[in-house]
Amino acid sequence: MQVWRFWVTAVCICGLATAWAQPYPVKPVRIVTVAPGSANDIVARLIAQEIRAGLGQSVVVDNRGAVAAELVARAPADGYTLLLYGSAVWLSPFIRASTPYDPVKDFAPITLVASSPNVVVVHPSLPVKSARELIALARSRPGEINYAAGSLGAAPHLAAELFKAMGKLNIVRVAYKGTGGSLIGILSGEVGLMFPTAGSVTPYIKAGKLRALAVTSLQPTALAPGLPLLSESLPGYESVSLNGMLAPARTPDNIIRQINAEVAKVMTRADIKEKLVAAGTDAMSTSPEEFAAIIRTDMAKWGKVIREAGIRE
């Protein structure tokens, strides 16, 4: 009987060892992201296409829109369901009364994949040609300059509120439905100011329909060549939209590292960087630990801005 028990135990242990040693991946990997056509979607599809060979499996993009983060938070922690999304994942709890996941406890950061600064643009009728002139005008005309912002708590909204807070300015938000509505508002002259992401307004700047005053990154970027930094006029100012890849919490570390390495090979290639600049975003690559630290810093910074501005659904 004891020999029988020993044999059964040995078989079980060997079976577990085989399961633990099972290679990854052995089936298709899914990257869940936002609606088709967005910057996140473009990055997700580029990564999916390029990491297939390294993983030895097909990688598919699943566009789930606003429910993407919740879906991944509840997915098995096995590396087969990944999330590619922007900072809305970790800033949502500051804005919404109820979020169906915890941005820190329910996700394992893999890598930052892309970033995009905002651009300070004004309607040509606004009599300013630099960020310093804009700040001076806003201070001389409190409550008279309106800025366009679409979705509550999205990058153009938060960038404007940070500008307002750091500059001690009284500028007024005019809410629109999404980026498209905001652009219509500023192109028509209904509002004078906007903080869109760089890639969304380049054609209008080149056509002279909008005047670009500054870029909101701390370093010059190929996304806005020749534009001065807003931090030169407002020291310390920075507003950059971040996009990253995350997995469900408790995904094994070896899987996180494997995916990180494959994505890093893609995002550090010169041809990929060029493709993403053309699409309006900068390619990025970090370690999981660096990305986790970036998320914590981003939450502290923008959480303060959101609370002080009273941004809440």
C-alpha cells in the first residue's frame, strides 16, 4: 500500500512539475485595447504583428473600448490576455465614483509602449504668438478665455487644468463630445485655446487654421518639430499622454519578462519609431519596475490636479 501511495505521489509531483515547466505561449495571445483607429489601436496592432515571430504564436487585437480594462482585470493570470491602454486605466478612480477594478492591485505592469505630448494651440483670432503672451493675456482677461476639452479627464482637459493651476489663471472650459467636437469648436473660433495631442492637429497647424505656441513635453520631440517647450514659459510644466501594456495581477514573472523583452525589441527599432511618429506618438520601452514607478508618479501628479479642479463624474 505504501509503495502504491509513493508511486501515486511521485506521478502527481511529476505532473505538477510538467505543468509548471510548460512553455509559454502554447496558444494565441490576445491584446485588448480601445476602439479601432485610435493611437492605442495603432500601437497594439503594430506590436501584435511584430512579436508573433518571437513568441511563436499568433497575436490578435481585440477592440473592446471602455470595458477593456475591466475585461483584462478579470481575465486568467496566464499571459494570454493583455491590455494596451492609456493613463485612463489608473486615473479613472480619481474621476469616477465607481471603477470596477483597482488599477494597482488588479494589474501587473509590463512596459510603457508610447507617449504623446500635448500641443498648445490657439485660434488665429487670439492675439498671441507665444506661450508667454498667452499667459499674460489670460492674466489680463480673467474668465474671458475659453478652452476646448472633450471627454472629462482626458489628456486635453487635464493639460489645460494643469496649465490653469500652475499659471494661476482663470480660463474657462467649454465641454464638447470628444476630440472631434473640440476641434470643430476651436477651428470655428467658438473657443480660443486647446491642448490636443500633437498628432491630432498637425494638418490644421500646417494649413494655418490653428496657431501652435508650444509643446508640453520636457524635451523637444519629433512630433512637434521646432516648437518651444511650454516649460520655458511655465517652469516645471509637463503633460504627456502615456500608453502601456499590462497583464492581470499575479501573472507569472517569467511571462511578464518574456513579453517585456519581445515588446522592447519592437519599440526600440528605428523603423518602428518612424512609423509611430507618423501616427502621432513616440515609441517607448521600460522595464516592468520602471513602468510601475511611472504609474505611481502619474497617479500622484494627476490625482492632485483632478481633486483640486473638482473633476468628477
